[in-house]
Amino acid sequence: MEWIGRSIPRIGAQTRARGKALFGGDVPLEGPLILKLLRSPRPHARILSINTERAMKNDGVEAIFTAKDIPGRNLIGLITKDQPLLAHDKVRFVGEPVALVAARDEESAIRGVEEVEVVYEDLPAIFTPDEALDPGAVPIHEKGNLLHRRVVVKGDVEDALSRAHLVVERTYSTPFLEHACLEPDAGWGYVDKDGTLVIVASTQNPHYDQREVAELLGVEKERVRVIQAATGGGFGSKLDLTVQGFIGLALYHLRRPVKLTLSREEVFLATPKRHAMKIWMRTAARRDGRLLALEAKIICDTGAYSSYGVAVATRAAVHATGPYEIENVRVESLAVYTNNPIAGAMRGFGVPQVAFAHESQMDILAESLGIDPLEIRRINAMRPESVTATGQVLGESVGLLEALDAVEPHYREAMEEWKKGPRRPYTARGVGLGAMWYGIGNTGVRNPSTVKVQLDERGRVVLYIGAADMGQGSTTVLVQMASETLGISPEEMEVVIADTGLTPDAGASSASRQTYISGNALVRACRKLSETLLEEASRLMGLPRGELVLRGGNVVSKEKPERRVSLAELAALAKERGVSLEFEGHFDPETTPLDPSTGQGIPYATYSFACQMAQVEVDLLTGQVEVRRIVAAHDVGKAINPKGVVGQIRGGVAMGVGFALMEEFLPGSTRSFKDYHIPTAADMPEVIPIIVESSEPTGPFGAKGVGEPALIPTAPAILNAIADALGERIYALPATLERVCEASIRAGWPKMGKGGGPR
Amino acid sequence: MVRGYSRPRSLDEALEMLARLTPRALPIAGGTDLLVDLREGRLGECHLVDISRLEELKVLEKRSGKIRVGAGLTFSEVERSGLLRECAPVLVKASSQVGSLQIRNVGTIGGNVAHCSPAADTIPALLVHRARVVLRSSNGSREVALEALLGGPYKALLAPGELITEFVLEDASHMWGEFSKIGRRRELAIARLSLAALARKEDGRIGELYLALGAGTPVPRRMESAERALLGKRPQEGDLWEAGWLMAQEMVSVSGPRPSTHYKEKAACGLLVRTLLPLLEDGS
């Protein structure tokens, strides 16, 4: 293969490196009006009145909009429509938008926001799912405080528990996290000559944005066009509407250019977070390490509105077994409303949280049974034809054993040599493993993609791809697939990305789905084009169709390579003959919905697998943890662009280090990067990425996905390594200085040498 | 809200400006703390007087046995100075652990002291160097011990219109020094605790020892109970634990019990042990 498996440079990287890319905050128009939001200072309150009179008296203020100015349906949400764009009767979290000010300059906008008068009547606020589920709790939404309950049951758990040699039962907790994208949410808009409202924004989800804005405004979808600006990271936070709805509302009323850029503080305050979770887990095993049963109760704090809450709770339930075959399963997962910030999608949709639990359980079992941690994973690892918790029989692309094998030499070396090597006094070394599986695409629901390819009149191939590239590199791998299918180098193609006015709907760039799903759609479109071109060429050249191939921008005879016809000639000919050279390819992975009462079904067409190993050094005196090395083996099916895969792995590890050791968003107190720590380059371990390719028959060139999987095993591996170092385990993330120090003391450290000891 | 900005060309001009514009005048050097406060709207109306380029604040010399260090020196300049590496090792080590390279390139030691954060990295270092502070205003100058300037968290006892111009340190040539810091990450982290230590061993005994703790008390301070416990000793590991424990108790008695005490008590003790291990008899 010429283009598949090659690390071509990231498409668009040069533009960005040269500072030429236009991000959401870069408005190439003169004098847009500045938009600013008035946000609720109350976590839960009725709005008695909103008075904009005084604010409107400011010279620079052009307009102020409230809920009553929304002409269509003032209700948004990715799965469940339960969130107003602007609050009307009540507010449900601190930071909820209440009014939108449009002003000629920044200062007027700020003054306008300050002078809108809102009278609230406080309602009891609820900050934990436990309180929210109390029968006497005040309902945050009319339907109550339970957004979603997902059950996955299989086999006979009671019977398995009675047969088990060992049952391990623990409770784990994980905090809210902020995505911490380099680029805060931003966008701008204008009204086109034909009256279309054009919104250019930092987004992962342009076609959803378009539908949602049209519904808000009560206009035809075609009257709204959403174009993705260059986007500086998404990680799930730019799947929801952030600025798009407000820009649309202002355009609708004002018909002139506007811009809205959220401050970093607003991003922290008001954009969706990773769900905080409490996970109770009971795992039963035989004496030989074989897992018999898994029970879990997962409580997800979904915050004030649903966002992707249903998907997160469901995915957490489906993945709760970890990548292991377990015959008897009983999982219940609840997404619960509170008056905390909205929790939505964040890289992994709940799987990083449950992976912390199931991987801790594996190590506890291994230790109690006297089995090597790698071995117990191998004994239970999913393999081809394994049956999952939802009753799905896996296909042939299950590369977990290969990933474990790939990590093994590093693991043995670390355990047998590195761990025993010389080190500073009062430090301990530990080695830990984390394994994971991750279903590609949305869970048991349709999530199609359509891609369009065209050979234009000049003989140039143009790809119309709706998939937002927010830095993960989807455009690059999709173009490589087109190159492979059409025999044209990437530079010779034109690509139009994520513009609802031009590109078909590829669905969201989430769930690690674009390589697999849009990749398939694109290959299908390109194959249609190549078939037609070969047929046309066959007719023109008088050669049998089977003798021809597409190569280097020509159709060439395999036998006599000097006989060729260029795409430009074919395009001209096709135009003459009235043959269309525009094709769409469509792909929707084959899944079945999960049964509501048992959770049985086929939620995903394929899964990625991985195993990571962490080597950590723990300071027994102060609780400081240094992650020295991460070995990360990921089964991606096929690496279309190996450097891109490695980039995802390194980025995932960085995020995993943060999740493991320092990141924690505390509603009401975390305000910005001042108090929210993400790892810097100095905190990064050596990373050894290993690409495992267990080809997926239904994947484009065998590919699956790696975006989210890259992050999932890191924190479990680090926490297992800390437990290995200390001989004591931490059950709540992040493993802060305090928690590690505490665990160190619980373990009886520091164990003194000569000369006395601590009191 | 910034209502004005001036960049005086000399120290005298700066002092005159500060006097004239008081109380709105706000001296700015590196701005690494000030800009954060400004952004958070904590400073009210102000007029910035930029002192970052005043050569008079960049003094660096050894004179009559004392080391004079200009308050306008950046952390990076301190880190790179051969004189300070020799004569003020703890200040150099502390400066090299401030924030990140970008912050060290603009932030100044004078600003670090004037901002008077409980977690300021250079204050414990200056304390073990027994720094005195030279202050100037349009009315004249005065010199005080650093301790006397530390009024409370974020409260340096500077008179209106007064600038820190330099620090006068005892010469620490041939002394052993260390600065250790616990942060939530390795760089760009505010100290959860920090410890500055400066010592001289004589015939295997600890002849001189200065310890100062950062981020454990309302302002960084010398930890004399621990110093006393070790002075004159040929320390064994148990002595370090003893001293560490004394220091932790001193910290708690100054700060009173807080939610963070649970951790900081143990960590302070551990930090002392970790930091002073090189002073052990067998050097282990």
C-alpha cells in the first residue's frame, strides 16, 4: 500500500505553525458586535424578573436578549432536550446563561452585562447525587432528578458468588474534570447575501450545531450554515453548543456580524465537565484467577443538564467488566441531576472512570490469589469470539493478548531490574498495569457518516468531509485513505472540511469514530468514483476494465504502463457525456440497541484494546509521585498514520497523568488554570508507544480508533504502580500529595533504617 | 483597572512618581503576580509605574563581606550569577525552582518579596541568608531585617511610595545549602511547602544551621526549634526526625490547626529529613 501506514505530515500543520489558521476568536470581518453573557450566580433559583432597561441605556449596548427573544424552541441537548439556551423560569447551576448582550465594544458589553437586573428566588441546591436521589429532594427538573438508569445483566451472579474462591468489593471515586483545551470556546457569524445565518465556531459537531440552532430560531435548517473554525482541542467539550446558539440568536435579530469568545474563567465555570463518579464494584474469581462475576453500581453526577449524560452512564455500564470475559454480570449505572456544572462528554465517555475501578480490582485479585498481574489479565483477556457483558460475540479483531505480549518484556524488566535498582532514600518504586477496551462509535444507536467525493471539471479530486478535525488528525487519515483508493497523492487533492453548507453530515467527532465510520464512508465514495473512472477509461482506451488501475493521477494499463489517460481528460470526457463524477459514500456501523431491562445487545461494531504499564517513584516522606515511564500498547486495527497514532498515545498519556495525579475540578471553587493543574512537559514520563494491529475486517483498511483509548489505561496503570510501591491502595482520584502521603503512612512507611525513626 | 502607565528612566524619577501618584501608584517589575491580581479585578484603579528596566535595581556585588543583590534582578539573572552561586547558594536554588522558565525570565526577587505570598520561593532562601532589605522612597532610605518586612500573607510592610531596592546577604561561601519544594506538579506549581537550608559543618559537627519554611505559616519564617536541635550535633538519622518533628510542631503552633495541617505536619517533617540527609555523619 502506498499511502496507508505512512506518517505523512499532518494536514494543516504548516498553516497552524505559521500562524495563518483562523481560530474561532480570529474574526476576519470589520467591527463585529461583541457578545457577552450574563450568567447565573445562583446554583438553583427561580427567576422572578429580568430587567434590561438600565443596561440598555449604555451607549455602546445594541441589544439584550433573554429567553423570550428566542423565536423557536428554547431547548437544547445532544441526546435529551432539557436545557434552555437562555434560562427562562429558573436557573440550575452557577454560570447558566440568563441574558445575552450585544455591544459595540468590549467595555460596553461588560457594563451591559453588569447592569441587567435579575431577581432570583433561591431554591434548595443539591450538590451530590446521594442528596438528589433522596425521595424528599427538590426536583431539579420536572421529571425528577434521575436522568437515566442503565442496567446490564447477564448470567447468574448469585450463583457465581457462591462458587467463588475470592470476592473483592471496593468503592472508587473520581472527580469532575475540565477538558482544558488550549483554545477557549469562540466563534463569530454574519448574514450571507442570501440571508443565510453563517456561524463560524470552534466545534466538534457542526451538523448538530446547525440542526440545534435552526430549531432554536424556528427556521429551516438550510437557513443556518455552520463552519468549523480551526479548533484548538475539543476532548468532548465542544460537542455541546457553546457559542453557536448565542451567535445564531444575535444574527437572527441583528443581521450584522457578531463575535463571542468565552474567557478562560467562563470555560471553567460553564462548559461541560467530565462526570464525577462513584463506583461500587464486586468482582468474584476462582482460585486460578478466572473471573466469575462482576457487579457494579455506578453513580454519575451529570450536573444541571443532560448533555451526553445518558451516553456516559450507558458506556460506563457496558464497559464495566473491563476487557475481560465474565459470564455473570450485574451492572447498574445512574446518571443523576445535581446543581453542579453540566457534565458531558470527555475523552472516553465514562470509561476512564470505570477502568480505574476494574483495573484496581484486577490487581487486588491478583495479589490475593498470588497471581502475577499480567497473568491474571491474560487469563481473562477477551479474545476473538469472546462474549461481552451485553452478550455480543466479538469478531476477529481483538488485539488485547498481543498488547499484553508487547508490554510483557518491558514489564518483566521493570519488575525484576528497575524496581530493585538504586534509588534515593525514602522513595519506593512501583510498576503497574492498566488494560482497557473501548467500543468505537455511539452506543447501540445509529451514528452514520456520509462523505462526498467529486472529480471536478479540471480533473481535481475534491473531498467533502463533514468530520470536524479539532487536532486529532481525522482529516489527514481520511485523505490518506482517499489517496490509497484513488491513486492520487494528498497534495493533489482538495479537501473541504466540516462546513454544513458544503459537506454532508459525518456526525460528531467523538467516540473515536471518525477513522472507522467516516473512513468507511469515504472509501465507499472513493470506490464509486474509481469504478466510474475505470469504466470511462476502459471505454476510451479500448482496454478491458480489469487491466486498468488508478495511479499517479492517471488511469494506467497494468500491462502497458505507457498507455494512460489523465483524470483531467476523463473529467472533460465525462462532462461531455453528461456522466456525473460526484459520489457519496455512506456508512453506519451495524449495531443493535441495548435491551432496556437487560442491557443485552450489540452496542458497537468493533472495539479497540490496549494495555499500558506505568513505572513510578513515590516519595514516601512527602507523597510526591514521579511517573518515570509509560509503555503503551494499543490495538488500533491498522495505523493509517503511525505518527498520528503515536501523537494520540502521547497526548492520552499526558491527560492520563493529570487524571491520575493532579486534576480535580471542584464546583464552586475551581476558577481557572490558577487552581486547576494539568501536567506540564516536566511531569511527562518517558513514553514508549507500541502499535498493535489486529486488523478489523469491517474497518477501512482494517482500522479502528485510538483517540479515547489512548487515555483510558494510563491512570489505572499509575494507580496500580503507586499501590505496588506503597503496598497500600488509593481509591479516590486524583492521587494527590495528601492521599499518597496518607497511604504511605497507612502502609507503615517510612520504614526506618539505622538511627531511629519517625515518632 | 489600569488608568495609566509610566516608565521612569531612573530610580529617583520612579520614587518621585510613586510619591506623586500615591495611593494609586503601583510599581510593576515582572508583573507575574500583579497581572493575575489585575485580571481578577482585585486592585481597583491604579497607575502602573514600570520599574523593570531600572539599572539601579540590578546591583550585584560583594562589598565589605556582604552580598548586595538588586531587587530588580530576575530569577533567571540570579540563577546565572557566578557570584551568587558561590556566595548565596540557597537563593540560587530557590530562584531556579520558581514557576517556569518564562516566569523566571521576567519575575524579580524584589517583586517576589513585595508580593509576600506565604508560598513565595525566594523568601525562605533570603531568610536563611539572613537578608536585610534596603528600602527607598522620595523621603529617603532605610534598612530592615527581612523578617520585619513580612507583615502577613500578601502584606509586605512597605510605606506608601516605598520600593525595595536591594537585599544585603551574609556571605555564604563554602557553606552547604539546599532548597526543596513540594508542589502539585513539577513546574509552574505554587509550593505546598518549601524548605530552605544553609549549614556549615565543623569537624563533623553542625557549626551553623539556618532553616526557613515556606507555605507552612502565614509568612515564611525561620524554624529555630529545629535549628537548635541540630546545632553542635554530629547528626544521626534519628536526629533529623527529631528536628523535623519539632519544626512541624513549630509550624502548627504558629499557624494553628487547619484542614491542610493533617498533611503538612507530616510533609514538613519529611521535607526536613529529605533535605538534610546530606548532612548525616556517613553522608548517606
